[in-house]
Amino acid sequence: MLHCIVVTPEQTLYDQTAEFAAMMLFDGEIGIAPGHTPMIGRLGYGEMRIRRGGQIDRLYVEGGFVEVLDDEVSVLTQRAMPAAEVDEAVAREQLSAARSRRASTPETIAQRDRAVEQCRAQLRTARRAR
Amino acid sequence: MAKARALDRRRKSIRSIRKITRTMELISTARFKRAMDRTIAASAYTKRITLLVGHLARSGLEVTHPLLQTHPEKKSAMLLVLSANRGLCGGYNSSILRLAYPRWEELTNIWERATLEVAGKRGISAFRFRKIQPDQTFTHFEDKPSFAEVDVLATRYLEAYVAGALDRLDVVYTKFESLSRQHAVVETLLPLADLGAAPAEEERTAVPYEFLPSAASILEEVVPTSFRVKLFKCFLDAAVSEQIARMVAMKAATENADGMISHLSMAYNRARQGQITSELLEIIGGAEALSK
């Protein structure tokens, strides 16, 4: 069994034992089953799925890190929420705002791309949670 | 009768003040509990970040990052003062300002350019009183500072530091140590002194971690994150300490009011008794005079 913990600076959002967890790394999804090798990874924006006892918990996780050690999966992120709480309308609005943002320097372009990616990840997560 | 009535009026006003201070005490107790819960929740995150840094460091990685490097030139410094929006909290604001003034003098003297940012109405007005105009002021940090709000500031500082527009960031706030100990401190947050990698637990030496994508890239992310969390912790500590300070001050005020009420009650009863006695004496004296 895995011990799954999701913490943000404001709260411990999730603390359960599970059979399997999957989350978005910076370059794609990773699945973690019991007995996984010790790992520290950078997270991307996207959905985190945790399977326990036949049910699947879905969370939206925005960046941060994951550390796996001795069947304990700790996710440290700046922002996370249950997938059901992602507001699709707001995300869509933010997406269009981010896309129409003017960016001329490399930093602002990176900022814009990040915002766009975050909004898309939110939409994707929300769609899957439905 | 005049004296007794005046005493009674004073007693009434003190009673109503006591009601106010008592209510404020209760409110700040409730707020303190909420703020405390948030601090505990945040410390769970901080602890894990510290552990992670420890694991990174033990994997033999050279810990270097732009945020950890001290800029050699003394160009621009910034002072961030975290005070309260409201008063009636004992020495909370004054002890912060007592630390903030000398540090501000020091920064303006030594550094080419110093900027001042103040959170909390009390601090803003105190600096204005001294004819110091803060460059930025914030009043939206109440007793529940949210991470997103603090993050806006943190991002601005980080960007300025990396771009070289900021060489040093000092924060004056009240550090929360325990329920009975909080004191104002000045801390230098940028350059980051250390990441607090505790080499305490040595028994699990060198777990062969797999780093995705690489230890260096993770470190690149961890350092700014740990700065953000440190700044957030400052705000949380300040919020908790403010509520404790107010709680203590209001408790003392309520107790003082109790003392004054009992004192005034005694004086009032004496005055009333004295009046009755003198009235009785007048009547008896009058009756005696008539019967003669």
C-alpha cells in the first residue's frame, strides 16, 4: 500500500493510503505503485489520480514536487484542489485572458505560456472529473 | 447626592468599556485559534521542503543558485515591515517599529537606494508621522493572509533579485515562538542564507534517489519555493502574534476594569451611606429643635 500525502502551504489537502497514484510530471504522466524506487520529481500542471479501494480520487495539482520514499508519496505543491472544485468557466475566462495578453520579452512570454498551460490543465482536469 | 451619582456614572461607563474589551478578547481568541491552525498547516509544508532539500544535499549536489549568492555591490536594498492594521494590541506595533526605524536608517545610509514597503495601517501612519513616505503600502493582509496574496509579493522580489534590481531584502516582523513568547525580529530573506537543510537524521544516509529530470533542475525550483514559503511564514507568524498580543492586552484591560468597578462600587456605597446618615441626622436634629 502507498501512503499518499498532498500538502500546500495553506493546508494538508489529502492524506490517505492508496493502491496506486498517477500524477503529471513536468514532461508527462507518471504512475506510482507500491515498491517504487526512491524518487524526487518536478511536477507539471494537471490531474492527480489516486486509486484506493476501487474508487478514484481526482485532484488538480499545480506544479511543485513529488517525493517517493518507502512507499510514501508526498506531493508538495503551491496550489491543489479536488478536481470537482475546479471552476471550468473561470478557467476558460482566464485562458482567453492569458492568450490575449501581450508579451514581448522572453520573461513575459514564459509567464504567458505558463498561465495558458495552467488554464488548459485545469480545463482538462475539470472535463475528466465530470 | 451629587458625588454618589458621579461615581455611579463612572462605574457605568467602565462597565460598558469592560464589555467591549471582554468581547475583543473573545474575538481575538477565536481568530488566534484559526491563525494558529494555518501556521501549523504551513509548517507541515515547510518541514517537507526542508527534508527534500536535505535529501538533495545528501545526494552530493553542489547547492548553488542565484538567490543564494550575495551581490557584491551595495546598490539597492528593501525593507519590508509587517505591522497590524489595528491598534489595541499592547506593544505589538511599537516593538516592531522600534526595530524598523534603526534598520531603515542603516539601510538608507549604507545603500545607494533603499525602498520601504509597509504592511498594516499602524506602521504606515507611524512612518508618515516621521515624515518617511513608504514606497509601497499594503493593508489587505488581515489575520488570514493567503498564500496567493503573499506569493504576489514573493514573485516580485524574486524577479527583482534575479534581475539585479534588488540586492538585499530585510523583513521586520514578530516571530512566533510559543504561546507565551513572541518577539519582533529583523531577518534578511534575500540573499537566502541557507535552505535549512537539517543534517539531523543521519541514519538514512544516501538513499539512491532517482531525480526527474535532474537534481539541479529540482534545486532550481526548490530554492524560490523555499523563499516563498519563508515569506509566507513571516506573514503567518505576524498574524498569530498580533492576535496573541491583542488577546493579552484585552485580558489585562478587562481585569483592570474589574478592579476599577469594585473600587468604584465601594466608594459609591460609602458615599450613599454617608448621604443617608447625614440626611437622618438632619431630620433628627430638626425634630429635636421643634420639640424643645
